[in-house]
Amino acid sequence: MSKNKQQLSYKNYLGSVNFDLEEYIIYGEIMFINDLVTYEATSITQLKNEFELAVDDYIDTCKTLNREPQKAFSGSLNIRIGAKLHKKVAMEAHLSGISLNEFIKKSVDDKLSDKFMVKHHFHHHDYMNSNSAGITIDIPYNLYVAEEKWQYN
């Protein structure tokens, strides 16, 4: 588990991490499945172990019940985007020479990559005084083109 994420991961299942300050417990559930599978502990290490036991127990219980365990993500996504947008996306994919599926995958990936990018835009101006015929004016003598700096989080 990364210290920036509030979830656990094991065998392609994700688990939430929550806490109750009154009961002094940490708890969670397997996320993105229709079945309710929960776990709890009093320490982070114990919670990770309980989560992994819960996943294993869920898989074993499904086998006992002779049914397939649900996977958190199958890799298939059905979306409703409306006829106009569907047409625009299909045309753009065709013009790009890629499948509609590949175009959507790339678009989503690009959007999620941009989420973690912060763009800074700076303008820098330096001025000097010119004294010609007793007139003082400010003339920009060192005008840098906008300098773009990228910072990744």
C-alpha cells in the first residue's frame, strides 16, 4: 500500500481503509464488487492481513457455492455518450487511423495523465530609462517570450 493511497490491493481486488475514532478500529470492505465483504483491525499491519484473508475467504466461499468470484474490474466498460458525441468520436478515431476502442482508451489515459500535471506560465519584463531630448520613457529592452515550466506531482 502506498502512503498516498487510502486503499489496499491484493489479487486484483481493492479494499477501502476507514477508521472509527470512538471504537478505535480500522475497517474496510472489498471495493467494486456487488457482494459485501468487510474486515477490521486495530493496526494497519493487521488490517492488511485481514483484507488479504477476506479476499481469500471470498474466493473460497464462491468456489464452495459453485459460482465465479466477481472481479473488481474486467477491463470492459459500457458507456453512454449520446449519438452526437459517439459520431464525433468515431470520426476522429477513423481520421486518426485507430479503432474507436483504442481512441477512447488513449483519450482516457491522456486525461488521467493530465490530472497530475500542473502548468506554470511566467512573463518576465525588464525596463530601462531612455533620456532623449529631455523625455523619460519606459522601454522594455529585455522582453522574454513567455516561459513555460512544467511541474509534475
